[in-house]
Amino acid sequence: MIGKRLSTVSKILFLQLLVIAVSVAVFAMINGQLYALYALLGGMAAFIPNVYFALKIKRSQGQEPRQMVRSFYTGESGKLLLTAALFIIIFQLPNIQFLPLMASYVSVLSIFWFALILRE
């Protein structure tokens, strides 16, 4: 099955994309396009830094432990800076709708918590 071939990181990233899609669809149906846009932006503000971090860590595999730890710390720092930069850009947009923005952002981040709980 496809689920068996995907790494845990790939499954988490896929679930995050799924949560973004559901969030955008729900806000679009209930509140319209503007809310859907901000749900998309909030989800992407969580997803894009996670992809960056995952790629940074994947590139460090096979290196000596000290280099792996350094990659982890630089990846996490980069992830935080990227998140901040994305929110700075988002907050420049007119008519910000905080509810869909933050609801989608938190929903995407919550995938990590559920992945830890449901981990095999």
C-alpha cells in the first residue's frame, strides 16, 4: 500500500496538506473566498517552514552526529525565521481575517501532536 512506502515525515506533510485543503474548503463554504484565502495562507505559513525543516534534516542523514545536531538546530532556527517572515508578509495584506488564518495555522501544527499520539 502507499501508506507503507511513505516515510513518517512524508505522511505528516501529506496530512498537513489535507488539513489545509479541508480548512480552505470549510471556510470557503461558510464564509466565502476571503476567509478561504486566509485559511490557505495560515496553513501555508505552517506547512512551508515544515517542508524546509524536513529537507534540512533529510540532507543531514548519514553525517556524523555533531553535523546532524547542527543541521537540526539550523533547520529549527530557519523554520522559526521563515515562519516569522511569512507572517510579516501576510500581515501586510488588507482585510486580514484572523480566525481562518490562525485556525488553519494551528490545525496544521496540531498534526504533529496527533502523529505522536497515534504513532505506531
